[in-house]
Amino acid sequence: MTRMSLMCGVAGAGKSTYARGLEARGWSRFSIDREAFAAGLTDAASVPPEVAADIRGRQRAVIAEAIRAGRDVVVDYSFWSRTERDDYRALGHAEGADVEVVYFRAPEEVLRRRLSSRRGEHADDFVVDASLLDRFLAGFEPPARDETDVRVIDVSG
């Protein structure tokens, strides 16, 4: 059965590193950051919501096509809300995929340390300053116990 893996977690938790590993094994990887970076946007604060929404909309159609073609897909977003996770779960299931959410649970101090070294040099190196991380942390909705398709990866370093 075709697989769909949804990366879930705050910036700096390791989602893109994990997703690149799946991509190296032949999975199709979808990333808003990659397209935004190609358009010249190099930090998370510079990506207007409407640009992210446009990228998400275009990628959504290609994700569905990939699943229908029998390709495993990894969606390298943050999936901050239950609503967004449920929406992509429904997409994957409607196209016949086995869906898994991979939640990267990381301590705040680890996130701050990792993000402090980012320089915007490539699509997986978006600059996220301390105040933006504060907003990300305040807005993140971790998966709930009743989200039974979640695999938790505890990040320690």
C-alpha cells in the first residue's frame, strides 16, 4: 500500500532531516520551504501567508497524483493544528494511502540552539529568530491521544 507520512513539529525539531532521509529512499517529498526558497524567500518571517497557501494548494494536487500513481509521499510541513493534520489525513485516505503522522517532540532549549545556527543558506535552513519561535511555540497544537496514527520521535539534542 502507498504510504503518506506527515511531518509534525516546531521549526528546528528535525522534520526536514527525517523527510530528506525518506526522499533518499525514493519517497516524493513536498515542502513549502523548498518552493519559497526557490522564489528568493530565505527566512520564515518573509513567507507571506498567501504565498504559503498558494504553494500548499499547488502541492496538494501533486500529492494526490503521486499517491494515485503508487508513490510514497512525505509532506514536510509542520502540521501545527489538528485541523490541518485531519485535512491531509483525509486527502491521503481518499487517494488510498496508509497515513502516518510523525511528531517530533523537542525541548524548547534544543529548538532555540538549533535555530540559532541557521543562516538561510538553503531551503531547509530557513532563519527563525527568537520572537518568531515564540509565536510558533504559542501556536503549535501537539497531537492528541486520540490521533492514533501518530508516531512520536523524542528529540534530545
